[in-house]
Amino acid sequence: MRAAWLTDIHLDFLSRHACDEFFATIASHNPDAVFLTGDISVAPLLLTHLEAMGQALSQPIYFVLGNHDFYHGSMTAVRTAVRECAHAHPLLTYLPEAGVVPLTPSTALVGHDGWGDSRYGNYATSPVKLNDHVLIKELTGLTPHELQHHLMRLGDESASYLRETLPLAFNRYRHVILLTHVPPFRESCWYQGHVSNDEWLPFFACQAVGAVLRETMEARPQCQLTVYCGHTHNSGTAHVLPNLTVFTGAAEYGTPQVNGVIDVE
Ligand SMILES: [Fe+2]
Ligand SMILES: [Fe+2]
């Protein structure tokens, strides 16, 4: 089967007509499925954009959410609304709700949002201030210490889901594809051809997820994990272990693209 991979498409930057043109571009690749690794839109427009995509395409759309998908909203409310929307739409699958999704006899799909969990780089001295901390309800008005606690908790939430779900997938499949928004390793956090520096890493990589992936794959040398992520808007490939590869996708606001068409064996 063939899957079109898209990341950070930020549809809120496009007119309805431009969205339709982009959906037609996706369809022109003739994929069997669409993999979408977050930053689809912003909270007030997210359901409209997901439903429009589900109506324009005839393939299953497997997705996770990125930080922008919660902008101008609350994480709890957005996740609840997305869950309900995906349950009502046969082509939309929000992966954190789906567990292990079979793709082929040897490959399964899993996914969770991930979050910049402040553990890589140097959170204490970083001058970086993200819109996340102004535009997402749960992250506003916090002291630096409270914010760090919250970021860690979000990373831990994704990590604990994957600690439970990945072994279930590998019990039945030799190869697993993981979709997540935030790069899980320092070396997968690309910015202009290099790894992001210690000021940006706290917000652009998820150490808690990385630790679970490393531990899971070191214990299973005969299995393969392929990760697709985005968030940095800069592309790169990181071979973290012989059986663990991470693809990070490029993106540009207002010009969404198909990051790749993946042949799944
Ligand atoms: Fe993005
Ligand atoms: Fe992002």
C-alpha cells in the first residue's frame, strides 16, 4: 500500500479554494491512505478543515494533532471534539484513540501527538517564548516552573501511551510506523540542516517519547520502527538505531505540500 505523508499543513493560512486545490493535489498522488503528522489548523477551524478533508478525499486519513491545533482553544476541549468528529466520520482516524492500526500483513500504524517536553536542551536559560504559552488555555498564565511541569506531563502522556501500545503492535507486526508531531530525538530535531540548539530543543523535541522508542527498539533488534514527524518545519532523516529511523518533514506556512509518498510493505 502507498501512503501520502503530510505535516504542518496549517490550513488556516489558506482560502477554502486553496484548501480544495491542495486536497486535489493529495488525491493526484493516488494514495491508499493519508498520514498527517499534526499542525493541521487552529482550534476554531480544526473540525471544519478535518471534515472538508474527509469529504474531499476517498482514502482513510490517519492523524495526530500538533501544538497549533490547540491555538485559541483548550487541549481538553479540542481533543474531545476531535475524538467525536473522528468517530462520526468513517475516513478520519485520530491515532491516539485507535491503538494498533493494521496496514499490511507485516506493518502496523500507531500514533500520538507528542509535545516539546522541555527535557532536551536548556529550559532554565532559554529565552524562547512560544505562542503555545499564550494561545493554548492550559498553558497560559503559568510560572516557568509550572509551565515546565505541564510540558513534561504532556510528553509523559504520549510516552506512556506508546509504552503500552508499541509492544502490542510488535507482538503481531515486524514493522511499525509511528506518527507523532514532535521529533522524539535531539538528532531528529532539524533546523536548517543542523540539530536545533539548546535554546530551542526544550520546545521542539520530546525526550520522554524518544526514551520509550529507544528502549522498545533496543529490546527488539529483529523489528523495525519508522517514525514520521514535523513541528520544526525543516526536513531531515535520523538513523537513531539500526532498526529505528526518524523522518522529519519540511513545511512552509501558506504552501502545504505532500512530504512524501511512502511505500508500505
Ligand atoms: Fe507547524
Ligand atoms: Fe508544531
